[in-house]
Amino acid sequence: MSYKIEIEGLNAWFGNNHVLKDVNMKIKERAVTAIIGPSGCGKTTLIRCLNRMHELVAGARVSGKVLLDGENIYGNDVDPVTVRRRIGMVFQKPNPFPMMTIYDNVAAGLKLNGINDKRRLDATVEKSLRMAILWDEVKDDINKSGASLSGGQQQRLCIARALAVEPEVLLMDEPCSALDPAATTKIERLIRTLSRDYTVVIVTHNMQQAARVSDFTAFLYLGELVEYGDTKSIFENPKNELTENYITGKFG
């Protein structure tokens, strides 16, 4: 089995608050891994540690290793900006740049990286919007504001924006929590499609969603990794009583 990310002894703090406690797990390449657990258990902190966004918060710190293709992203000679280019992120609430057009939203990361060739930008914007299953809906309105789209379309626009810089891993923090059922279905189909080419890690509170979209599931509780394995086994035959209680709704 080929692993894209290997987490070794990961601890994370906000000030004196010890949020993640000695987490060890391996994330398979080109698969969907779901992170589940009750509110406040460290799910979002975990994925923010995977692309060095956690350290952007004042007073936050990390110990342990996160290996991306065998290289520790917390190594002294590693540029965090490069890490975030390789490991993209989509947030809980759709956040298109409100003063930018649909086109410029998708092209923003490329331009930040110094790419200004119009033909290349055009091709990448179209490709990214197609990958996000949005092109057919916006191709005639490409110069309208990204904020003019529906919530579900805005989230797919944010996914297209993340894909435009060609990451290897895509982190998604509850990408459907603000969406209606129809928009959620489109995002879930998109996640499955993207896993053919990308390693996808998704945080979700929705047990049914985790069961539908993921290949592997990790259950976090009070900052500790309680159980991790293939999704079918976690949901149908959990080894830990805590996992079973959470999945069956007895707490959380």
C-alpha cells in the first residue's frame, strides 16, 4: 500500500491547551480519508497541521513529524509556502474572494506564483472549473463576481481555486456543512472523482457522509486517535467501544 502522508507522534497546542496527543496514522495515496469525532476533539487542528496552517495561529505549536512522500514537512529547511502549495485546503464556509470575478478567483493562486501567460491561465481556469464540475454552469458568466454564485457553486469554485495550483493533496474541512442536500450530493460525487488523481482528507460531522465518500476513517476523541481503518470495518465492526458509541449516536 502506498502512503502519501505519514503522521508520527504528532502533538499540537494552542497556548497551554494540548489539542492533539501523540497521533500516529498513515494516509493512503489517491484515496479519501475521513476524520470523524465530536466537536472540539481536534479534527480541524489535525488537518491544519498537515499543511502547516496550525502554526499561523498566535501561540500555536506542533511537535512530531508529518512526512509527505517521506519528507518531514516540519524540517528546518522546508518552506511552509511550498508545503501549502502541495497540500491545498477547502474550508467549511465557501470563501471566494468577493471582489474578484469567477475567472480571477480560480487564477489567483497562479498569479501569486508569477504565472501571467493569458493562454496558460485560460487553459488552467477552464480545466480547474471542469474538474470541479462547475464549468458548464459558469462558462458564460466567467467575468461575474464569485460571490454571485449559490452556496454550492461557491464551494465548488473554492475547490477549483485549490486545484488550479496543482496540489497533490486536498484537505477539506466540513465542505458540505453550509450546503443544502442537492449541493452536498454534488460535492460528495466530486470528492469521489477527485480521489482518482488526488489524496483527499475530509473532516465531517456527518456519519452517513463519511460512510458514503471515504475509503478510510479515523475517529478522534479528546485529541487522541481512538481507531483508524478502512471505512467499512470502522462502521460495521469497530474494535473500540468508544468508536461504536459515537457511530451509533450514544454520545457526541
